[in-house]
Amino acid sequence: MNVIAYLRVSTNGQASDGYGLDVQRKACRAWAKANGHKIVGWFDDPGVSGTLDAAERPGLSAALDALRPPPKATGLLVARLDRLARSLTVQEACLQIAWRAEAAVFTADGGEVLADDPSDPMRTAMRQMAGVFAQLDRALVVKRMKDGREAKAATGRHAAGEYPFGYRGVGEGKDRDAAPDPDEQATLSKIMELRSVGQSYRAIAERLDAEGLRPRRAANWSSMAVRNIVTREQEREAE
């Protein structure tokens, strides 16, 4: 089947970090190849929130238009369903547009997103529950970040002390804040890339050790350390 792929990150900074466009693109290519599909077009929205309607996302609008008659493809592929939308109403609207155009929808991490079937109401319920939790997850992340900014502002200074893997402190006093560490960012991107194609946390840790990519303090990577990094970066990307 000929498919088009849609990619999205929520901030311009994340276009190259964490679960960025390149990582999503690799995940889509790997899934399409493994399942006998051909990607005939790429559409993306770098730095765009997943809560926005399709009309407010040029890349998504163009992708959905490509499914309408005369179609350029008969399938739409995203790395994960939350790349399509982080709002349940937006998710369902986009899916309905694709299905009305008689196009299939696929995710690289889960396969085909099946259309509604009156004889199987649980199908719709489970899909919509996933959308609700994606929406809730984003709301919780935004709240935590808002609370953190308010707490930081209340102290009159920027965060100090230890920074998470991938970042280092720059500046002094109240001007001190986190900045990307180039070497650790390369390792961080490797972790997210491997996770996006289904590698387990343990397998990723072993791969990093084999390639000589060391954690900041420990001698070797642990599956828990990898999991913590993946969780943190996914929370950042969800904003």
C-alpha cells in the first residue's frame, strides 16, 4: 500500500531532540518496510502543538488533503497516535477525515488504527480512552512545568544544582540555567531513536555500553537509567 507519513513535534527546540522529527521519520520508515508499505510523501509540523485543529497545522492539513480524491496514497502513517493529536476531539476528527476518504491509518508503534465497527464498540472505546489519556498526560505535564516555573520565579533565581542527563548548567547566580550538553545530547538522541523502534530499556543499555557511550557517573548503563531518560524526554516533548 502507498502511504503518506505525518510527523510532528510540539516545540522548535524538540525538532532535533528526544522524539524529534528524525527519530519519527526513522520509525515510520522501519515500520513501512517491515510491513510491505511504500511511503510516497512526507508532511510535518515542527514546533506545533498536538492540541491544534488540522486547519491550524499546515502539514496535517496537507496530509489529509492528500488522502482525498484523487488520492496520492491510501494510507496515513504516524510514529505514534499522539503525533496526530493530543486532544481527543482533534484525534477523532482527523481519523474520521481519513476514514471517510477510504484511507487506512497506521501507527509505527501499534499498526493499523481500525475504523469504528458497530459490532465491536470496545474498539472505539479503547481508542478513545488512549486519546483521553494522551490529552490528560499533556495537561499534567503542562501543569507540572507551570508549577515549576512559578516556583522558580518565586525564589528569584534559576534552577541550580544537578541537571538531568543531556543538559548542563550555564551562567552564575540568578542567571544560571540549563543548556544542552552536545555530547550527552548525542547519546540522548540515540536512546530515543532505539526506543522508538521498539528496543527494550535493557537492550538499549547494552547497546550504549557496547558503543562506549557512558552515563554521566556510573560505569555502565542500567535499564532504569534509560527508562528515566525516556520518560523525562517524552514529558518534555508532550508540552
